[in-house]
Amino acid sequence: MKILLLGRNGQVGWELARLFSESNHTLLSYNSSELNLTDLQQLKSEVCRQQPEIIINAAAYTAVDKAEEEQEASFAINALAPKVLAELAGKMNIPLIHISTDYVFDGLKTGCYLEDDAVGPKSEYGYSKLAGEQFIVNALPQHIIIRTSWVFGYHGNNFVKTMLNLANKPELSIVEDQKGSPTYSEDIAKLIIRLVNCFIMKGTLDWGIYHYTGDEQTTWFDFAAVIFKKAQEHHLIANSPNLLPIPTSQYPTPAKRPFNSCLSLDKIAKYGDLDNSWRDGLDRMLIQLKNDDI
Ligand code: NDP
């Protein structure tokens, strides 16, 4: 298939580009300087010129705190561009795969969020991502929206790399009252490729919103503890800081985060093995980083 991928330089986009380049598909991929999602005319003309058979949007405005100030930019990239993509896909009668976030929820639910649970973003980023979802759902029946959370991976910036960069501090305070599931970027890319190869191409996928995250719920504090433990085991760091658990109230940020962002995986699970152990993903990432060191 001829696949048009946006966001090639992001955590997930980079893994998609890497894995698709090893497949039989024809991949047309873009970073933001090649195709800027704020330039809707350029977006339209490039997509029409290329006539892809499927569009995958892994691009997004992901600076959650900055979005509180840059509402216009986050809305343009996270909502208006996906709207145009969905309209274009509709005209071309092709599917759109889009990635969204746990931040569309308010985080007040006790259990895991289902795909059709009430949304209630607490931040401008969450609001813009939700608007993007809604534009897609309204414009295009052939959509797959994958809501994920706490993404980390070898390529790009993320919590794991931040922790590794802080490894030489004697002490670190980490939030312990926000729960969620870390998700390895390569696992998201593998899921998308499996959905394309095994279901979309065969016409056996039910279009709609799906949740996909790592397998196990944790807190930022516990995640940090695992990162430092594994980084020591993989000989990436010599010492680990002393970790202090703190409540969110002691770590104020411009954007509010959901306290519970556990997403139920029951719906996506009917499409086979989820292969989503974030601990395994973390091991794979740390091994790659260690190999870069050698
Ligand atoms: P990244 O921040 O790693 O990458 C996003 C990419 O979007 C960047 O590479 C950037 O391109 C591209 N982009 C930003 N602005 C524009 C623009 N104006 N035009 C074109 N491209 C642009 O994101 P992730 O890979 O982490 O996220 C992938 C998806 O997952 C996103 O939809 C995000 O909302 C969602 N998500 C992410 C989470 C996380 O923890 N990171 C959690 C939950 C959901 P360039 O580098 O070329 O400038």
C-alpha cells in the first residue's frame, strides 16, 4: 500500500518510519519542515498530489504545558490539521489512522476508561486533541483513533530520558499520585502496522476509537524507580538518586494532568496479542542506548 505518514521525526513516527521501511509498503513520510500541518493549503496539495491509500498521522503539538499559552498553535496542529486530513481521506475514500491521548479524560474515574466513557479534558492540549478526535469522527467513517499514554522510546524526548539525565543528582522528588501506563513507542508502531497488514488490508477492522497502552498501571514515582533500577542493571548509570515521593500539589505545572489515566484495553485485545509490556520496552530502549555508548 502507499502510506502517507506525518510526524516522521516524533517518538512514534520515527518507529513507524523505521518499521515500514522494512516492509513491502511504499512509505511517504514527512517531518515538520517538509510538510507543516499549520499550512493547510500545503497539506491539501501534497496529500492530493501523492494519492496515498492510507494516511497515518503521528504528528502533534505535544508540549502539554506550553499549550496553555499557545492555544492557537496546539488547536491548529491537533484539531484543524486532523480535520483537513479526515476530509481529504473522505474524498479519496481511504482510511486515516490518528493517535490521541489519555488527556481527553478528566482522570477522576476509579477504574480504567472505556473508549466511549465521557470525556472531559483538563488542559488545552487535551482539549485540542479531543477536538481533533471529534472532527475526524464526524468527517470520516473510515478512521482508527488510537488513544495512548505516557509514551517513551529510543528516539525523541520523554520521561525515561529526563530521568537518565538527572541520574547524577543526589535526590529527586517525583509525583506519586498520578496513575497511568507507560507505553513503548515501538509497540504502538508495531500495533499500527499489524492493524494495517492483518485487518485494514483485509477489510476486517471495525473503524473507531481504540485504547492502547503499556500493560501495567504505575505512578510516575514507581516508573522512575524502575527506570533507575534497570538503568543500573544495564550499566547505563553508576548510581541512582534518592527518590522522594511527592503529591501533585507540590509539583505545580501550567497544565493540569489527570490523576488516573488508566485506559481499558479490552476493545483492542480482540485483534490479538497486545505485546505491550512496558518493562520489556524499557529494557529494549536501555539496551539500544547502551549500544550507542559503546
Ligand atoms: P513527539 O512530540 O515525539 O512528535 C510529534 C511530532 O509532531 C514531531 O516530530 C513534530 O515534527 C511533529 N509536528 C509538530 N508540529 C508539527 C507541525 N506544525 N507540522 C508537522 N509536524 C509537526 O510526539 P509522540 O511521538 O510522543 O506522540 C505521537 C502521538 O501520540 C501524538 O498524537 C501525541 O499527541 C500522542 N500521545 C503522546 C504521548 C506522549 O507521552 N508523548 C501520550 C499520549 C498520546 P518535527 O520533529 O519534524 O518538528
